[in-house]
Amino acid sequence: MKVTYISVEHPRVSYYNPKFLAYANLTSVRYGRANPIYYVGLNFEPVVPFDSSIYIDVYFYELLTNQYKRSFIEMHFNWCYLTEKDMFFGAAMRAGGLNKPCPHQPGPYNLLNMTINPSVIPKGFPFTKGRIYANFSQPKTKARVADGYIDMRIATIEAKNPKLLFS
């Protein structure tokens, strides 16, 4: 059975505002050569409650001739919608350990082994290599909260038991 998945590498938190976050770190790890999936870890500590006043803008960039060009694919949601209802990134966050209801109070959060479920990847995604850029902001105060990116590749593998790869 063929499985299409998003492989991610080279994560980077390029900015975080100390008024909102004590720290923020994004990692990517692969657990051996037999499993091609890279799992994402997100470690952060908000110093203020994260609620629906925090907005997330996600932009997909396509890798063309060794340059990242912005594509037409974008996602925009508030923090509570992302963590409680979104099936693309939010489902990965819930699987990674963010199970408390919104708002999320100050304190450390360690989300581990996150990966996007292959069933939510749209058929015929328009490109196979690119970058996912996320911008966190608070529009009411026009404050920049954090931003970062991760390089992505859409790949297909032959898997005897695909549930073992994404569990």
C-alpha cells in the first residue's frame, strides 16, 4: 500500500517575543533508517495565557530553482481553533500532548512526536518541496508573538502496515 506523507526537516524558530514566551524551540527527529518519517517537537513556555486573541498565519512556499517562492496555499486561525479543531496542524499538536482545553495557561509545554496524518493531505497537492512558515501575532495590540519555519517534502512510500508509521 502506498502512503503519501509530509517529511519535515530543518526547523527554526526565527523570533519569539519575551513578553509572550519565555522560550520556544522547534525540533525534527527521525527514529532510524527503517522509518522515513521525521517527527516534530515543539517546546515552549508562554508567560501569558494563550487564547483566541493569538492568531496564527501559515504560509506555504514552493522550492523553485533553489529559492522559496510563496504559493497560494495559506491557513489562518486563532490559537483555540488551531489546538481544538484544526485537523491538519492541530491534530498533530493534540497527538503530541496538547490536550488541555483552551486557554492555555503560562507554564512549560512539550509537544513530542508530532506528524501530519497522511489522510488530511489534499490529493494533488501542487508541489512536492517547499517550506512552511508560521507567524504568531496578537492583532488587537499589533504585537508580534513568534514566527518560524520548517522545510517540507511530500513523499510517497510503500508500506506494509502504514498505521505503524504514524502512530
